[in-house]
Amino acid sequence: MTSSSSLPPLTTAVVPIANVETNTDNNKQYLCLFSLITAGLLDEDMGSDEQEIIEMIYLIIDTDQRKMVTLYRQYIRPSFIENLNDECKQASGIDETLLFLSELDLNEALKKFDTFLRDRYLHPDFGVNLTFVCENCLQLRQCLHPESVKKSIISLSSYYWSYFDLRHEFQHMYKTTERYNLNAMLENLSISPINEIDYCMRHLKHMELIVYQMLNDGHRFEKPEQIMVNLQQGICSLEDNIEESTVVRARGLPWQCTDQDVAKFFRGLDIEKGGVALCLSSQGRRNGEALVRFVSTEHRELALRRHKHHIGQRYIEVYKASGRDFLNIAGGSNSEAQAFLQRDGQIIIRMRGLPFDATAKDVIEFFTRGDIPTHVVDGEEGVLFVHYPDGRSTGDAFVMLKTENEAAQALLKHKDIMGTRYIELFRSTTAEVQQVFRRSQDPKNFQTSLKDIPFAPLPMLPPEMLSGGNKKDCIRVRNLPVECGIEQILEFLGVHSQHIVAQGVHMVYNAHGQPSGEAFIQMNSEAASFNAAAHKNNKYLFFNGKKRYIEVIQCSGEDMNHILLGLVPSNLIPPNVQRQPMFSHHRAAPLVPISTMPPQMLPPTMPISLATPSQSTTVSNTSLSACQPSTSSASALTTPITTAAMNGLHPNATYYPMQVFYYPTPPLSPSIYLQTGQMHPGPVTLVLRGDNGQY
């Protein structure tokens, strides 16, 4: 068989359609044979080396009349290379001079072809049935779609999202189990191949010959393959049966990466509903890994070819994973989470750092305040809080929003304040909801009572810190890695560490005895703290092979006291909370209500001298000897504490800590460290404070 038309090797060749302007037959089918080449590998490896597209050819045929309608060919100037290597020039047969004389980049080339279709009334927007035909899936799925994401092309026209795979159509037509390449198809149909130097044009001519023969043999091109446009949300149960050969693990993702970003990295490949599961670290933060579940083994194999492709400047590693790996991350059985995920919303927002007494009403108020309020799906009933098995809040919650615009508006409230805490907001996924809930119920991830916190072995805030002061000779260090120790902090501060006073580094731990990622540091002068903050704020700390930026903020001793001790004015205490005396042991225990102290922390008899706020309250250090570790030398001295000692606190207000913190005492000097359990003798004071006559 010979071709029904002769195709001249011109840059652009156009054959007009007769009476196309008046054609109203929308059922008439046109096939657009599409071929492209990149500046890298060709054939079966096309697209796997992440090289740019340099030539595209479109040939439109009328299936009824079996003839070519128009041919459109264009060279595309590459953005990141200045010449082609010899291997590429030899394999592609492309004219390098014409290529680099082209003024079109990829976006301009796509727009120009779209205009070309409109000018000739062949555009699908005019009701024309136009569908692409490609030799295989690589041209669209592995080349054009991924490159359009990298080059920030806002959207591809609708005709790039569906196509006929010629290999599949040939296999279906001639009932063969093999998937032939073009040369094998020509041989099977007894068609002589065409001698053409240009790789892209040669392939297009061969496709034309094969399509004509298939049409003559009675084949109908009816069911094009669809390319996934947007990632769909879905719920995964632990009982789901997932095919083992459809899952990959992506590693090296940016920490702020969302499921949509992962889907963009795999653009062109079809992902199952809810098929992106972002992995969390033991601290509940994203660790730069994701498990992705594809619709078929074929798409998973294509995904593996994107190993070490890039998101921005980062290369992403892609490995095989199992269905069990995916279920361990994305699967869930919590009925409360399942009910939340079935609500009528599109976007899930995760809230982190909520006050432990926050209510659904507080969350709704958080999103609705401001000039442009954001409405949560189902209002207060649509707020999903995360709790430990004993009922304690983890400080996390999820809400669902209906549209992308609302989600974008809501995320602008990232780090806005609720009460006295800033709230972190992240776009989340169904898999992350399941993962967070499952981890919160794991007994290894929570402590059941305060007695599990190792009070005595950890030194406490030094007495001189309790006096506070407005002198800004301190710095607050935030966003530290949770595994970070004093040595790493001193190394980060560099020359500024020589200005730290003895016992001047105070690591902050949360209510569960875990590092909070914060530290307060006392300097020997305001100038020293100012210089440390000026030179080290938002600088990177390198730890365990990773880097993260650290916030360093100048503050005063009074600022430290209010934050470390969790002091909150009594008018903010909920009415149902009873005011309780506070126990403050400088060297061994955190500041906690006596009623919540473990029994072993309090001796059977504790001599306490009660007094009004105008009087002094003293407690002998020996009376609390049960609280001291065996290695410390208890002092028999007593120290009076007056109202003046609680500098900065209103005399008629009751203060209590909203959270429990404890603090390891830092070095006596920048190079000397206390050993675990080591404490210095000193006075211990029990402070009872309240309104006149209350105690």
C-alpha cells in the first residue's frame, strides 16, 4: 500500500479544507496524528532523561475521505541548552540551524498551533470532533505534560488530554497479544517503510500509512484514552486490597510539598483516587516522602522512569513500593475520621498548634474573622479534633472547605493567633487525616499521666530567672530540630556563644516531656543579645545531614518568664477551673498544680507557711527532700519570697500555667555541662499566690 498523499518536508504545510466554514456536521471525525522529539533519548526511552521538546508535527486527516487535511510542523527553541550533541543530531536528523533560529518557546508554540486550528475552523471549540493519535503514550504522558508543568504553562488545551494509542488500537483491531512498534506494524501489514532522514517526520508518515490501512480494514477509532486532569480525593481502608505492582515511593520532596504538588510531578500519569499519601515523621511533620498509587502497572513503570527528575532545584528519587506500604500510611479504620472525610468538601486543611482547650466555636471564629471570612463545611460539626486515647487533645484539628479559592483564602491565616498561640495551617489529604488519627491512638505516641515525665533527673530553671526584668539581654531560639542539643546550639551561635552567662541556655520541653524545638538563652548584655539576633536570625542550622532555618529573637527576662511559666491572667481562666496553689521547684520539678503532682513527688507532711500577698511565704528546703535526687545536696537554708519577687505580675491576679514545661539546665559555661541528675544546692520556695484572703 502507498500513501494517499505526498507530504512535502516544509516547516509549515497547509492544505485548505473545502467549505469548512459552512460545515455543520459535528459527527465528522478528524484524527490529528501527533509526533515530537526531545533533545535527548528517543524511541522507548523518550522522556526518561527530562530533556526538552525541540520539534512537534501535527498531521490532520479526514477519516471519512481517507485523506490528509493539513500538516503543521514547528521547531521549538530549547531554554536550557545552546547546542545539540552529535548523538542527538544523528538520531533525530533535525536541522540544528533551523532549530536555534526558531523564535518559539514551548508555550508560544502551543498557542500558535491553537490559533492555527481556530483559523481553519478545526478547533474542538467549534464542535469539531478532533482527537489526537500517537504512536504510544510517551509523547503526551512522559514528554509534553511533564514539561508543561516544569515550564509553568497554565493549562493545555482540551485536545491534549485524550488520545488514541496506535499500538493499543492496532492490538485491538488485529487481535494480537503483542504491542508492535511502528516498524513491526508496517511489516505486519506488508507496507514498505519510507526513507526519511527527519525522525519526527518519518514516524508521522508511517503512522499515516498504518491509520489509512486500519480504516480501510474497517477499524473505528471510538474510545480514546483520557489523561487525568486533577487528583481526586478518596478514602482508603485498612481492609482494601491494593495491587502490589501499582505503588511507588517518592523521596526527597520539599517539606512544604502537598498532594497536588506530587500529582503535578507525575503529571500525565493516572493516579487512583486518594492515591497520594504524604509520610509523616515521628513528630507528626512531613518527612519529604510520599507513597503514590497508580491505576495500573503500566503507569507505575512510567513513574519509575522519572527517578531523579526535578521539582524546582530538588531531584526526586522514585522507587518501587508495595500495597502494604501504602495501606500502612493511607489506610484507616477510625469511624470519626471516616465520617469527616465523607463530608461535602473538596479541600482539607490541617491546623496544628491549637490550644488544648480550643473548641469548635474557636476554630470557626478563627476562620470567619477578618475582611474575607472563610466558611467551614458543616460549621462547628465539621471540625475534626485529634485526641489521644485518654481524651487529651494533641493540638491538631482538620477542617474541610468547598473550593480552591476558599482554601487559598484560609491558608493566608497561617500563623495567625488563637488565644496566645500562633496556629499553623497546611493543605492536607485524606491519607494524612487517617495517618494522624492512627498515630494518635498508638500507645507508643502518648503518655498517660504526669508521673511518666522524668522530673527529678532534669535540672530546672535557675532561681535568678524568676525575678524577670525588662532588660533585653536574652534571645529566643525557635524551629530547632527536636534532636538538637546544647552543643549544636552553641555551634550554631558561633562567636556569640562566648557571651552566654553561666547556666544561660534553657531548653524548652512540652507537656509530654518532648523537646518543643525552642530554647531561651541569657546573654551578658543587651548588645550581645542584639548582635546574636541580628546575625543569626533566619540562618540555617545543619544537623544530621539536613538544614533548617532558625529564628533568633531578642527578648527580655520578663518575656521569658511569661512564656516559660505559661503565666496567664486570672480573667482568662475558664470559670469551671478552680484556682490552685502552684509548686515551683527550681532545680527538680516543673511548675505544676499540686493536685496534679505525682504522689511520690510530695512528702506526707509538708510544712507550709501561708500568708497574704503582702507577706512572705517560706518553705524549708529540707521539707522537700523527697523531691531531690540522691546526688544533690539539700540545703537547710530558707529564702523569703515577697510579692516584689514576682516582678511584672499584677498583685490582685491569680496566675497559673496553661501547659507543663520542664527545662534542662544548660552549661555552667559554654564548655562545661551538667551531667544527668547533677544539681546545685540552693533554696527551694513554695509560692502560693492569689487574691487577698483567698488562701
